[in-house]
Amino acid sequence: MATIEPRRKYVAIIGTGMAGLVTAYMLRNDTRRRFEVEVFEKQDKLSLDSASHTLSDQNGRGEKLERLDLPMRAFADGYYEGLKRMYDYFGIEYGSPRFVYSLSALSDTATKQASPYYIHSSNNHQMPPLRPEGLSRARWLVEVCYLAMCYYWFTACCFFVTPKTAELSGEEEPLRWYLERIRLPGYYVKNYLLPLMSSVTTCSHDALMDFPAIDVVDYERRTFRKKHYTVLGGVHRVQKKLSEDLTYRLGTKVTAVENVGTKVQVSWTDTHNGQSSWELFDHVILGVTPDVVGAIFQPLQSAMAAVPTTTVQSVVHRDFSKILDSSKYLWTHMSLNAGESAPQPIHMRSNATATESIHEHPSFALITTCPIAPIDPEKIVHTVRFTRVLRSSSSRQIINHIFNRTQSGDEKSQLWQNGDGNVWLVGGWCWDGMVMLEGCLASAARVAHALDVEVPWTEGNDSSTSS
């Protein structure tokens, strides 16, 4: 007698960022072939690489030079172990660029060039640090010694002074309170910690200070003296691997996700002709930002309103006027040994409330993220805006409730939890940590485990390694 295969589960995945594509890949490649996956994307292209830009030459021939990842999506040992395992599984090559960070202060008008007050070489590839132009040796020596003391004090506190959390003390300690408690000097916080960390998190200084202290402390612990990497050739290579043989609907704006009996109904509108449609699924996985989740899934409308987000702008341009002097100085003094890749300067320029970063890309283009100073419109090549999910003490508790981290008794029964009604959340913000790509991998793996699907890069499959 012929064996009748059980009916496949019909799964909708909304969103094609890293989390959505990773989840789709795992379910689509389930060894027992139990899932039929359909992916919905509002844009006319998959979103993981949608903000990136292919740079053309300037000689009028329109030749394509290089794909610029926007945002950069750098990752580090110690914090991004799931991401690295996936890249190794797919044979995605990544390298450790020799970034050189210059830190400077912007004037109130943000129109003048600012001389760096410190220059840092990533992975300590240049020792001793470069001395900024115009800074005397004595003043530079004092600055370096002061910075070293503050840095190692902060590092020691990260390892030995645990931030207060709701789970341990009933109180969630934001970063600003933690820094006051460990008595970290304000000069170091203003001129070093905030510019560097707000560039990592792409948010204002005040927003960063509202982050749960445990987020920043855990990130510092796990990335201490670890190398940072970027994907060689661009993240579009990752998107291509994850989306092979993927069934997806582009130009489809999901308007509602609702439980209907034992099924989940997805309603959407075609962005080209305005036609509305709906379909029933066994499972729906939301790989979108909290504001979108709240707009389309009523049970989480109130909770998602309490998760902060901001809009981040990245600009590809060739307006070198604002960094000309400091850039010339860096290139004159940076060492380059035979066979080494050229350093990549990143100019971090701060005012009282925020930091802009200007990356001198090897393709002779500048990428400014969170711009403060005006950029010559005639020299702008490409501009993108994307939603950045932030963290706060209150939002950490909400997200941990959703993912069943701190619930018990009557409280548990009153709150929507991940997977209730066969609706699931994935994304960089769907875990207890900084909103990074590692959260995408962790949340996707959580859904896979709940549906009894193997995560291939954690099952001993180690096809290649790159670094």
C-alpha cells in the first residue's frame, strides 16, 4: 500500500530582511518537507539588500564598480557567532577591514571642518595610535593616558559590575544610571563612549543613554579585543544564497494578520494596481519592524507602540570638502605594508546630541550615516532611509514578556506570547540584546526549534570557513 504523505503546513513569512529570509530558508529546506513557504514583500525587490547601492564610474560610460552595503552590517567575533556559522555554512567570505576612526567635534553651525582629537586603528593594526594634526606630543600623551585609564576602568566595570535588571533586582537600569553608578568620567562618556556606541547603534546620544545598561555591557564584554568583519563582495551574496528557489510576492503590502479559527488570515494590497486579496495559512511569521507589527496585528498594537524606533539616513556622495584636511592627514601618516589592504578611514563627528559617521569607501565614495553637516546636493549619488529599532528599559521588559522570558502565573495568561495562534515574530529586535543581525539569527532559530526544524549551521555542517 502506498504511503500517504501528511499535508504540508502552509506558512506565510512577511518581510525579506535577514530574519525573514533565514526563517524561509530553514523551513523551505526542512528535511521532512513539511512546509510550503510563501514570502510577502512590500517593495519591488527583496529588502535585505534593497538599501544598498551599486556605484558606477565617473567617466560617463556607466560601468558598475562595486556594491556598497547600506547599512555596512559589520559584525564581530564573540557577539555574532550564529551569523558567522551561517556564513561559513554557505561559504560566504568575509574579511577584517583595517578601519581607522577619527573622532572630532562639530561646531554649533556644523559648517567648518573639525580637526580630530583622537585617531583609533581597529584591531590595533597601527601602534602607537596616530597623533592628530595640531596636537602637541605632550597633550597627545596626556590624552592617550587618560583614555587608557577610562577605557580599562569601563571595561573592568563591564566584567565585574553587573547592571541592575528587572529579573535580578526588580529595577531596569538604563545606561545613563549605570555610567553614573560606576563614576565613569563625563569627558570620556561625551567624547569617546557616546560617539562610538551611537555610531554602532545609529541613534542619538540621548536614545543610547536610554538603552538598558545590560545591552551595552553585554556587547562590550563579548566583543572585547575581538575582530570585526564585513562580507566580501557585499551582502547581496547572502541574499542570493538565502533566496534560491524562494516563492515570494513583491509589491505586496500586508494590511492585516488575523486569527480565523485554527488558521491565520493574511490580507494584502497590490502596490501596483491597488487590488486587495486575502489567504489562509497554518503559520504566519512576521519579520518586520515593531511599528509594522503593531499596524497589522491587533493583539500587539499596544505593546509595539512602546518599542522605540527612529529613521536613519545614509547618503552616498562625493562631497569631500568637510573631511578634506583630516583625510589628507590620515592618508599621509597611515602605514601600509606590502600585501596589506588599504586602510578605510571612518570620520566620526559629533555635536552635543548626535554623531555622524563618514566612511571613506575604497571605491572613492563617501557614505555618511546620520548626517549632521549639510552635504552638497550636486555631489549626492544615492540616499536611503530605513527604520532602526531602539531599546529602552521598558521595551526590554515588553519584548522579554512576549518571548516568555519573565512571565508566570496570571501575568502569563494575559499577555500575547510568541507563537500564540501560530503567529511568530522574528527580527534583530526579537531577542534580549542589542538590535543587531545576530538577533535575526537567534529569533529565526527559535521559530525553527519550535516547529521542530533543524538549523543546518548548528548541526555539525561546516562546509567552509572564511576570515
